[in-house]
Amino acid sequence: VVYYIALFFLCLFSLFSFSTAFEFHSVEVQPDEEVTLQCSNLSSYPVHLFWFRSTNRPSASRISSMVSPESNVTFYEGFQNGKFNMASNTSVLFLEIKQVDSSDSGLYVCGLPSSEKSIVYGATNLKVQGKIVFIFSLLIHLRQLKRVLSLLPVKKLQILLFIIPRELETNVVYSATR
């Protein structure tokens, strides 16, 4: 992932000019959550601002654009399904994504398009955690626990298991002898 981000930025340098107050963020969310990405709107006059996304595909996808905070938002092909919403005030540009899934992962860039070089105000790397990642990490933790338990002598393991508190059942009579 880091390799792709570095490669993407190298390509961007030839196509875009970066503002002096460039912002980079990294955000991780769970599937079906809602996320709002933001970057500073550094223009002091109404301009045509945009959001686009770069994934592992060879080209970036335009998501949306607007001329000013009061203007209507234009959503481009593939992003007109109501899942995305773009807004702006005088200082911040927002991109809201509803019910994220793994296909929403990628590098989101906001800025100002131009005929020669576009100006990029900021970028956010969005990573949507998947269920596969959770299951994989759970398997790793179970394997590590198994390895640790296998190193303990059997007697210590029995003592350790005896010490672990258990929830008492309400329909059982407990007794202890000495």
C-alpha cells in the first residue's frame, strides 16, 4: 500500500502543483460506517474545486466538483448513486461517504483543476477494514496463544486454568473441602 501511495505521488508531481499548506491524512473505518473526508479550501475567491480517488487502477476517478460553496455539486460517472456527498464552506471542502465498503478504499485528493497543472490542497488515504482482516488477525492471535501455552509445563498450565475466574452458574450447588 505504501509503495502505491509513493508511486502515485511521483506521478502527481508531473501533473499537479501542490499548495504550500498541503495536508495528508490517513483514515481507517469499518464496513458500513460513514466517513467525512476534509481538506482546506485555500482559494480566496470562487473556484472550481474537485475530489477524485486513486485506487490500484491505472487512472484516477473524478468523484465530484463544485464552483463555489453555494453552487450545485456535479457527481461524475460511478459516483451518482447517493453514496457520496460533497459540501464546502469558505475554508473547508468535505466529502461524505455513506456505508463504506472495501471498494471505497483508496487515496482521495481534493484541489483545483487547471488547464496546465492542477493544484492539490490535500489528500486522504482511506482504508476500509474488512472481515477477512479481522478473521486473519484473530487466527494469528490464537496461534500465538497456542505457542505460549505449549511452552508452559503441564502442571503450571493446570494451575493457570484453575486461577482463571469463571462465571458461577445459578442452578448449581457449589461445595469445597479441605
